[in-house]
Amino acid sequence: MSPLLFVVAAILYVATVALFTLAVRRLLGVQVSIVRAAVATLVALTVTRPVLDALVTEPVVSTSSVTTEQLLYVALLGAVTFVLAMVIIVVAEVLVPDGSVPGPIDLWRGWRSRLSRSGRYLEILRIAWRHGLSRFLRGRRHLALGTVAERRDLARSLRRALEDGGVTFVKLGQQLSTRHDLLPAEFVAELSHLQDQAAPIPWEEAADLVRTETGRSLDELFAEIEEQPLAAASVAQVHGARLRTGERVVVKVQRPGIEHDVERDLNILVRLASMLDARTDWGRSIGLLDLAHGFSAALTEELDFTVERDNMRGVAAALDRNGTNGIHVPKPVEELSTSRVLVMERLEGVPLTGAEQTLVRLGPETRTELASTLLRTVMDQLLDSGIFHVDLHPGNLLVADDGTLGMLDLGSVGRLGAKTRRSMGQFLASIGTGDSMAASEALLEVVERPEEIDERALEQAIGVLILRYTAGGPTDGTVAFGSLFTLINSFRLGVPPEVAAVFRAMATLDSTLRALDPGYDLVGEAKEMSRSRMARLSDPGRLKETVEQELSSLLPIVRRLPHRIDRLADAAEHGRLTANVRLFADQRDRRIVTNLVHRTLLTVLAATTGLMSVVLYTVNGGPMVTDEASIYTVLATCLFVVSVVLGLRVLIIIFRREEP
């Protein structure tokens, strides 16, 4: 064959494959990948001729004219090709669903990350095996954790495994240590001992990162900078410095390469959570996959220092609006801050974890006042501004010699919408007044309620909690929140992430308040603050303002109300007042019914045409199209092909679960 004829034949063959591919995708009625359809068509074109030759005799090609037998053979050849291609696609969809196997381009691009992830998988499995946790990855129910000692031993093993796992798993353990609604008390107590500490990186690496991020030398940026870090954690380390303007600052420098490690570990964590969610009962019961996605988003945000910069500005603005005195938030130096370097004001004081001498010097009255100021600030953040510090543990609070407090590490903050803030405020106020009915209604507004719930039993349970923890005397806030989480779990109430952040912040705050004042009663003081807040809201001036806001929103409705009432009265007087109920008004209901009707019609048509083809094949006689085939045989063959196509279309729709 000459090169020209070979090129022409290749072009015709490619065009035929493309035409058949488009036709097969159209006949199936769903979006099958173009690669899969092309491969199926190519295979069908290759095997159709031998298959058809085994069933019927190929007519002799006439050089003078095209015969009817030749036209019928070509039509039958095309129909069999379509049927075989569709059969191949349906079988492939059953065995290997479309999209379940990555394409060659994805395989080529991701082979390095997969290799790195595979090594990390093995390392994590070795850590789990070394600490005796491998048996919990198999999906079986374990009954050997019924005693406190057994749960404590398992919690200790889990803590050690998380410490060996690195920064991502340490952060995960720290977040889980505040989730009393998910873990038993033994696990919460053990995981709370996780420390986010690490050896400092060499000064040369930190200095290079600052120069790379800012594009300027250290001499241009600072009058002086301390090479020895003030603190070093797994994500970043902090250096003291002084700007050329004389202002004292701290420079937070992210560890080089930490983004890659965290991204890899988060990917593994989400995959493990997906596997455990699919294979284990306990993974599904606690919504492990959603927790993993939420943790991944929070940690990714924490690695971006511009988020922390914006958080500092937002919290500081809220403190200014509320007129809070005695609590400070460092101001960021925006022109020197990037996503991996954060320069901020240096606050005076020492961390609360080592401020015992300062607190003793301040005296018990000042300590109680500091604790009340901190609690009032957090309550204002939760119920007024909507932006609050999620992880305000003693290490993130500075105590100065003059009795002022400083909030640090605002990389992780929570945010509440107006509706959630109102419901949360109503819940706390109802606790303060002892109204269990209002408290249960407010709680149901902030959680995800199941389809069925015994609201009377919930109200009684909340009433018991109110009597137990607000009857008088100091109350352990951690125990109170633990009881509330137990109640939420017993009624199968879902806790949204933003509400879980509130509970986490309050549980963490309890230990911080006790570090400031060992005898401080979080529950009692929060109850009194809720009462005073309700009293302020009931003040005539505030009440007038609230009424004006409500009336301004209702005014457009009230303005149109007389006209609408007049129209209704006129329609009723003349007998024209009717009520219509539209079936399937929801678009989702219409879509479901339409899909069922379509699939039913396709199934009925496939069965009907199949039966008709069988009947026509049994009919003898009739007009002869060729020497061997009658018109009934031709019609039966056409109906059989239609029946097979319709049946395969129904099957592919079922397997793909897409809209017909």
C-alpha cells in the first residue's frame, strides 16, 4: 500500500472511530469518558466482522452495482458494532467504574507524591503497630475496653503514637483533647498532656526564610534581632527583635518544608478517615470523615500567617468596640508580614504557665478580677462580636506586672453567625434563670437535631443538669461540660463545627481561669453574667432600640397587609376564594418521579421490542427482501437491536446512578 493510501485509510479509520464513539455515548444516555468510549468502539470495530461472519454469510461484492444484500449487511455490521461497543462499556462499568482508576496523566503527575505517601503510610502503620493500635484499624468491634484502666492504657498508647507521628498528629491530638462529646474522659485527660514543642531550627535557615519572604535584608528590617528563639514549636518559632523605629516586636518564622509535610500527612489522615468511616462502626458513628476534613481545613488555615494577622486585627477591633480594658492583642506589622513570616508587637509579661510569682504579688482580689475580666471578654466575643479565641490555654495568655493580660497565638479562631450567637445567648441566659424549657429550645437551635427526638425528655434532662451544676457552690467547669456532652450524645444531637469550637473554647478556658484563680467558679460566674446580660437587654433604652429594629423590618409587611386583607375579603364575598395545593411542587420530587417514569418506560420498551422481535422471527412467509431473508426477519433484527440498546441504556444508568 502506498503511503498516500495508508494515510487516507488511517484518517478514515480515525473518523469512523470518532463517529461511532459519539453515537455510542449518545445511545447510552450518560456521560461516559471519551477514552473509555473510544477504546470500546475500537475493540468493537475489530471483532464485529469475525463475529458477524460466524453468524451470516457475507454477500458477494458486485462491481457493477450495490445490491440489497450488501446494504443489509453493512447496516447489520453497524448495528452489531454499536451493540458490542455498548456491551463492552457496560461490562467495564460493572467491573471498573468510570473514574475509579486514575488516567495516565494523573498517574504520571502523582507518582512521586504516591511514593512519598506510601513510605509515610508504612511509617504510620509501624508506629500504630509499635504502640498496639493496629487492631483498631480492622473494623471489628472490640469489647476489651470496658474498664477505666483499659481505657487509660489505650489512651496512653494513643498519645505516644501521636507524639511519634509528628506535627500533624500532635495537632490532631490537641484538638481531640477538647472534644468531650467524642472521647471518653480518660482519652481527653491523656491527650491534654500533648505538648507542641520541637527543637529550634538553625538561625541561618530562619534568617534566609525572612529574607526570602520580605525581599529585604535583616539590617534593613530590624535594628537588632535575637538569634536564640524565645520559643520553638513544630510549626514555627519566635524570635525577639527591635524595628529600626525602636518598636519592640517578635518575629514568627515558619519551619521550612512544614507545608509539604503537613499536606502529605493531612492527605493520609483524610484517606485513613475515609477508610475507617467506610469499614468500621465507630468511625461512622462519630462522623470521622467530616472531622478529618474540618481538622484539615483548620490546620491548613493555621499555616497561613496572613490569616492569623487578620484574626489579630478582628479580635482587637472587637475588644475596642466592647470597651474591654486589661486585655491586649498584639498588633501586626503588616508591611513586614507574609504567609510564612509574621511580625507583631511584643507584649510585656510572662506566660500564665510560669506566672505564679507575678500572680502572688498581684494578690487574690486582683487574680479574681483578672479571671472575671477574661471570662467577660470571652463571653463578649462569643455573643457579640462572633470572633473568639478557640485555644486560650494558659500558654497562650501573658500576665504583665501591672495586672494586664495578653492574648497570643490567634492562628485558630472561631466565628459565629448572628443566628447562632442569638441562640447561644438564649441558651446561656436560660441556664442562668433556670428555665429548662427555654434552654432545651435554644439548644435545639444550635445543634443538628435528628429526625425523631423526645423533646420532653430532653427538657427534663437539661433541668436536671441545671439543678446539679447551678444549685450553688463552686463547680468544675470541665465536669459540667462533660455532662452536657454526654446529654448531647445520648439524644443523638449533632454538633456543628462552629458550635464544637465554642464548647472547645469554654472547656479550655476553664483550666486557664483556674490557673489565674484556683477557686474561680466558671459555671456560677457565667450564670451571673448571663443574668446581667439579660438585664441589660431589658433596659428601656436597649428595649426601645430592639423594638425599633424589629418594627423597621416589619414595616414593609405591615404596609402591604391592609391591601391583601381587602383582596381576600373581596374574593370571599364574591365566592372566588379558593385554595390550591400543587402536587410535586418541589423540583426534587418532580425529578425523582421523572427519573422513575423514564427508566420504567425504557424497561417496558426494551421488553416489548424484544418480545416483538422473537414473535417476528417465528413468522414464516411474507415478502422476501433477499433470497434468504423476508421482511419479517429484517424487522425482527431491527427490533432486537433496539431492544438490546434500550436494555443496555437502562443498565448503564443504574450502574452509573446518573440522570437518564
